Amino acid sequence: MRFIKQAIRGAGYLEGFGNHPGVDIVVVMILVCGLAGAQRGSWAGFFGGLIFGFVTIMPFFIIGCISRAEACDRQQAQLLRKIKNSSND
């Protein structure tokens, strides 16, 4: 369950990181796969291409989203440690 939450968080806006820069690229790449499939067989080819693009591209996107969310968590934890240590001084 944490895996899914991290992937969803990483795909959106993260404080200090901004929006995920790859969302638009992934959408365009999947649509291009659909258009390539449409050349072979109209609507069935289009949807086949979309599925192929989704299956081949999304795992890499999800890995990046999780990595991004974990980096944000590490950065926030580090900031909290600094704040805590500075208040102890």
C-alpha cells in the first residue's frame, strides 16, 4: 500500500521539488504508441498501441515517482533533524 501512495505522491506536486517533470512526456509517449498502433489497424491498433505504451513506459515512470517521493521524505526528515538540533543548542 505504501508503494502506491509513494507513486501517487511522486507523480504530483512535492514541496521543494515542484511538479513531476515527466508527466507530460509520459502522456505524449503513450499517445505516440497509440498512433503508431493506429497505422496498423485503426481503433483496435490504436488501443493496442496505448496498452503497449502503457505497459512498457509506466514502470519506469512509477520507479521515478517513488524515487522522487522518497527523496522528498529524506529531505524533510533532514530538515526536521536540523530544526530539532538547533533548538537544543
